[in-house]
Amino acid sequence: MPIGLVIMRWDIKVSTEILAKYPEELIIGDETLMQIYAAHEYTGEPGMISLLVGPLNIASYYTGRDKPLYIILLLNLDEDADTFEGGLSDISRVIFQNFEDNAYLDMIPFLFQRLSTYPNLNEEQSLAITYVDNVNRLIINRLREEGVITKSELKIWLKDQYREGFFDVDAILMELIKKEIVKETSVKGMPSELIFLINDLFMLRKPPINLLKNSVEHGLPENFSEEYNVAVKKFFEKYRPSDNDNLKILDEVIADPQVYEILKLLRISVVTKNVLEKLRKKGVDDIDGGLKKLWDNQLIHVFQDNKGNEYYALLSDFYTSLMYPKYIVNTIIHQYSVKSKSNAVLIEYLNVLDDNYRSTKLKTEKIEED
């Protein structure tokens, strides 16, 4: 796990200036900060650098000359700095969005925890962090409409659409490529690389079927079994999927490491508060706060017996995954008919989708065989 996080800026009067650090007792010398500053100045570009300074393993993210900030992550020597690049890019935008009123300062412990888990995120967490980011969502929504756009046009469009702070288009696209949401390729005759949507995100609530089938075996007293079924059925009779609902769950539950640990436990059992307390060993410090977020998002139901014991059970679960975008074929057909994209671009897109479909099918077959 990383050692700590430092937010620094350069002030011509005072040289390097630490704006925030976590944990508070973290020590990093002025000479080291100057080396980080000099390394970024040498490249002159926004983005991440990694360097070893004595016993320190450092990943540092620079936001660029317009609003220069340095997001510095101190790592253990055996940790790979490159695996944190996407996470540093992600939290840099969160810091920017909350910089003017210093609201980011209270967020530093949470951001450090989220960043610390970044290299080991499962697909569900990784997709959540991707989709709750405003810039990522702008790109995905634009590609849902068009399927393909030139990289140069995308950069210009994003600068016009997103004026809330810093973003590094190349770093963002690299993460979307790694997560197999988009693909970048070149087509002869086009002035810029093309960005293709190859997978969309599928998100919705789902009933906790396994818990409902065997609620007693999963820890719920038998006298609550029928009430549990009624509560879940009543919820889903009124449930209507929406992007706002999805975003709230992704942001407050799936992308929050502590709340997600509680959710993972509740997916396999109905538990009491005493059982939840054991999650403190996994770094869940605020169990009551996590339960409140799950309650506010209508993800849990609480049963209380005549002795005052409380049992926490999933009211609804949440599902998110990559989805092959079949609907894009109709978009391609329309673009061909109105000549809004060149034939060469559309043919390349069909080839890209075909390759992705075959690749996904092979992966699925291999998983089923294993």
C-alpha cells in the first residue's frame, strides 16, 4: 500500500509549497520536492512521471502550466508507479473541481484510500470510477451517438464542453483503451487518429436472488423470510432504471472502497452489526457511515427482532459490466446513408467491431471451459 499523498504547487516567491498531505505526519524534504518540480519542468507536459529519490519511490502527476498542481504519491520500493497513473489522473480532476473553495482538503483521506486500491480494483470498481468521471462520461456519451470521432475533433470538443478544470485527453483515452471501452486506430486519408467505441457500459439494479432463495441459510431468522420477499418485490415493482440512479450508486457505493467492502459482505450473507464490525480489519473505519449510504441508496433493508438485534440484508443489488454495442450497427448504416462519415472510416469501424466481437467470444468460451 502507498505511504502517503502530497498536493504541491510552485510559488515563485516561496519555491515549492505543500498545500495538503496525508497522513499528517508524512515527511518529505524540500530538496525532494525541488527534484519533482525539476523533473516535470524538464518534460514540460502535463502527466505523470516516476522517479526514485534516495529511499523514496515516487509517482507524481502534473496538471499543466495553466493551473499547475503536483499530485505526489509516495510508494513502497516494490510498488509499480505506472499502475497508479490512471488513478492519479482521476483524483487530479476531483481535486480541481473542488479546489477554489478548498473543499478538496477534506477529501484527501478518501482520495488517498481510493488511489491506494486502484491497481487492484476489480472490473466493477474500475468501471464505476470510469463512469462517474465527468470527462469520461462526456466521451462515452458522444461515442454512443456517433460511434467514432477523430482524436483531434474530440480534443477541441472536450475543451469547449468541459471548463471545470484540468484534464489530460491522452491519459484519459489511454485508460479507456486499457479498459477496452474504446480503440484508437488510423485510417489512410484521415488527418488524425480515430477513436472507436468498442464496448458500452451496462448498469442496473437487480434483485438479490441467491439471498432470497435461501435467506435462512444466509443468516436471516426464519420469521423474517416472508417479509424479506415482500420488501424486495415491492421495491422492484416501483423501480425504473435511470442514469442518475446509476451514477449515485456508482459514486457513493461501488467507487467508495469502504462502502464497497460492506456491499461485498452483504451480497453473500445477511449480517448483524457484530459481524460488520469485523470489517474494521479490512480497513472499514466508518461502518455506520457506510450503512447510511447503502440505506440512502435503497440497497439494504433492516430487520429487528424482539430483543433489539438488527439484521442487515440486501434490498437490491447492482450490476455493471461491459456490453457489446450492437446498436452501433444501426448508427453505421445511418451514417452510410447520409454520407456523414467516409466509407473508409465506416468499413474500418465494422472491422474493429468484428475483431472485438470475436475476441470477446473467445474470452467467454475460455472462461466457460476453465
